[in-house]
Amino acid sequence: MDGSPPPEPARIEQQAQPSDGTQPTAPALLPPDSPGYTYGPTEYRPRQSREIALCNKASDFDWMYSGSMLLGFVGSQYASLGYLKHSDSPPVRLVGPGLIGFFWGGLLTGSYLSLPQCDPLWAWGAPPEGNVRAEWPVATAITLVAMVTAPAMDFVFLGPVPIDWPVPERSARVFIAMGTGALGSLFPYLVPPKTWAAKKEIERIRLGEVAGGPFLSYGYTF
């Protein structure tokens, strides 16, 4: 005997038992949430079948929309010069600058929105962190141009102004053309060309595909 103390028995750790005497159970393993598809920072091409179909609509200039605005502008000039100008009623004569200004503003904005808005390799959409582009500066600029040039479009094609027209009527033609020019330039945003409508639909689809983001649905008949 060397006088050393005996070794202590090995301790066995036991799992604490519940107070009610039942056996402990392992925590249930929940399947992870399947995240939605997130576009990469350089994935600008249309990927889904719906996006590809919309991109085909937005890849060509909308000649029908711009042509209808041009036809309305030419028709309003013809009506103002051939019929409305020779009317004996001042309110009827003032219809001419109203129509000319409206279709002139619609032609300016409509031609801009009718430009190709998509390409098979490039379909722009807002990034997940938010839209960094604003549309109102271009809309405001076109509206101002339409307001300034609409009275000129009226008087250039009007020809000689009859001397019996009173001064208030001549001034009213300027302001009426300016007002309807502003309204006409905003009209294509309410009833857009197929190119612009398809572009906005692609943006809405991509906004709904952001992981964890809201889901939006939008319907439009082309």
C-alpha cells in the first residue's frame, strides 16, 4: 500500500427527466422555407414565358398608337382650317386649338412611350433594394414642351387670322392650346401604348418574384 487515495468512480451524466415522468423527445426538425427565385444583379434578360411574350410586344415601335395620334393631329388641323375657322360662333372656333393641343401633346408623349422598351437580352426591372429611376422628370419635360409648342402648332397652320376676331378670343386660343397640350401629353400614361404597358407588366412580375417581397398581380388586355 503506497497510501494514495483510491480513484473516484467515473461520473455518468444523465439527461434530466421531465417532472411528469415522461421520456424526453428530440425536437422536431422543420423543413426550411423554400425561398422564391431572386434575380441576380446582372440578370436583365426575360426568363419566364410570360416575360418573353411581353418582351416580344415591347420590342417593336408601336406604329399604330403613334399613327393614331398623328392622324388625330392632322385631322384636327384640317377641321380647324377648313370648317371651325369659318364658323360665326367664337366657342365653335375655339374647339380647333383644343383638339390641336390635345393630339399634339399625345403625339409627343405617345411617340416616346411607343419606343422599344425591351430586348431579348435586356429587360430592365427595378432592383430588389428599390427603384432608383423616376419617370416624372421625362413626363414633366415633355409636358412643358407640349404646352409651349401647342399654340404655335395652332397658329402656324391656321393661316391669316380674320381681322374680326376679338383680342380675347385670340388670347384664349393660346391658353386653350396650352392646357389641352398638357392634358394630351399625360393621356398616353393613362392609355399607354403596348410597348410601355408590356414594360410596366414585366416590372410588376419581377417585383413579385423578389424573395420575401410582396406578390402583385396585374391584368391588361393588349
